[in-house]
Amino acid sequence: MRCLFIISVLLIGYTYLGYPLLLALLKIIRRRPISGNNRELAVSVVIAVCNEEKNIAGRLQNILSQEYPLNKLEVIVVSDGSSDRTVEILLQMGCHNLQVIDLPANQGKAFALNEGVARAQGEIIVFADARQEFRADAIKRLVANFADETVGCVSGELHFLKDADSKIEAEIGAYWRYEKFIRRSESASGSVVGATGCIYAIRRELYRQLPIGTILDDVLTPMNIARMGRRVIFDAQAVAYDIISKNASQEWRRKVRTLAGNWQLLSLSPWIMFPWENPLWLRYVTHKLLRLLVPFGMAMLFVVSLLLTGSFFRVFALLQLVFYGIALSGYLLPATRSIRLVNISYFFMVMNAAAVAGFWKWATGGCATAWQPAYTGKESARG
């Protein structure tokens, strides 16, 4: 029992505290700077969409207004079986450097991305989503990093716009600051595990076709590139803007999809789990897999704390009961979420419950259609 207690504490502690501290140390003793310049390479922006008639015109205008030479820029929009006016709107815009691929039936984001990259002519592929917007210099910032020959993939940064209607803005903001610290530290000391789904770029020759049904292209593609010996870095100066989730329920749906995608990768690309195949094995296991196991570790820790004898374990169990009680009050009495401690506890438990729900979604075959909601204009794929 004591061994299970120690294992549970180490699992939770290393995942949320130990790994960031390890990265902070590596960033100091093993810093790997990037040599960039303003060389303007040919760029293809690939966007997979489904029923985005409300967003697509503005998104295209945002891309074409980038501080990047238009003669070096092409945009490829792949409509994955859209049944609204998405394709019609694109064709009416009459842009000479726009390619529209109209797939007659919905076959999934991975299939759409494969089709888009196959048509791309640029040396650099920039992946974008339909809803977000790029800062004016985003593409220029991404491309500058490819002056360093060791770099194969560059992830941009997502900034959330303030929304007075959001009930969890502070909590998502705190979580995202924590996540960005980890990504910056991973990048500074080597490579990032995954990319920001709505803004990342790769060298075209390094792209490998995604298995049909892949949810997390923004993890699998960077991991494929790292496997080929190139770095995956994070550039906080390449910025995309998004609207923050309005409440825990909306964030729950997005999180379940993402975490189901992490489980899915284990079956789609089992090589990721072998350290002799995956040069980012330790980072992947810690950053992606251990987070999926934390809720199970929390459950085991609580049960073991109750079963062990001694005042220390009783106090430890009591503290857990208090924490879970606070989170439960946030669920049963939504008005109490106006109290910061209640909302943080509730949000933390919702996110860990989403890991369990993500596992169930994957185990029961729910990943087959899990990507599409991110392209309906209601949610975003942040990878």
C-alpha cells in the first residue's frame, strides 16, 4: 500500500511539477538557440474546412493581408464535404493564388490535409484553421526559423482574446501560461512535443501522409519530423488569435477530443512508444501520456490514503476530501464558481475527468468522427 501511495504521489508530482523543473534546468545547461533570418521562401498555407461559410472569407483575407510577398504565397483550402456556401464563397473571391479543393464527401481532417499538401508548391507548408486569425507578421516569423537547417517544424503561439462572457477565462489563461512555459522550455533545450494546431509550419519534403482518421495532426506530424532528425521548435512571436471557451462545458468537449486523440496515436503510430524509434520519447511520455494517467493516479492515491493507517495518511485523505468537496460544490452549485478557489478546483477536476472520457471515447471507437466539431465554427483545434 505504501508503495502505491508513493507511486501515485510521484506520478502526479512529476507530471505537473517535476517535469517543468527538469526542463527549466535543461534550458540553462543545454540551451539550443535558433539562427534565423528574413529569407522569404515560397509558402503554401493549407486549411482544411467543413461548413465554414461564416468564417472563410475573413480568414482568407487575413492570410492574404500578411506581411509576406503575395508572389511567394499560395493558399490551399480543402473543403471536406461542405454542405453550405463555403466553396461558393471561395470561388467568388477570385484570388489568383488560391486553390480550392472541393471533396464531394466528408472524409476527415487527415484526408483533407493529405490532399492539400499533395497540391502544395511551396517549400514551406503553413497549417491553419478556419476560425483563428494570424497577426500580420505571423507567417514571416514562422518562415524565418527555417534558416536554421536543423529545424523541420515551427509551432506558433495562440493568444486568447478577452471575452466578458467567459466563465473560465482566468483558469484557461493560467493553464495556457503553464503549457506555454513547458513548450518554450522544450524548444529552448531541443524539441517541442507537438505543435499549436491552428498555427504551425513544416518543410514540405518532411511531410508524411497522415493515417485516415487522425485527430491530432499537430502532434503526429511534428513527431514524424523529429523522428527524421529535425528539430520541432516553438516561436512565441508567431501569433494566432482565438476566442476563449465560454464555460467548462465547452472546454470539456474540446479537451475530450484532444485527449482521445492522444490515446489514438498509440494505436496509429505505435513506434512513438519505443525509445529507440522516438528521439523525444521521454518528453512525449511525460508531456502527453502521464497527463492521461493522472486521474487514475488521483483515484489510487485517495483509496490508498483511506486504507493506510497513521495520522499522516488520515490528514492526507482529509485534504483530498476537502479538495474534491470544493470541486463538487462547483458542479452542484454553479453559483459558487464565482469563488476563485471553487472555480479552480472545479476546472482542474473537469480537465482530469476529460482525460478519462477521452480514454473511453478512444476505447469505444469514438475517434472516427471526433475531429469534425473543430471545423464547424463552434470550437477550435488547439492541439
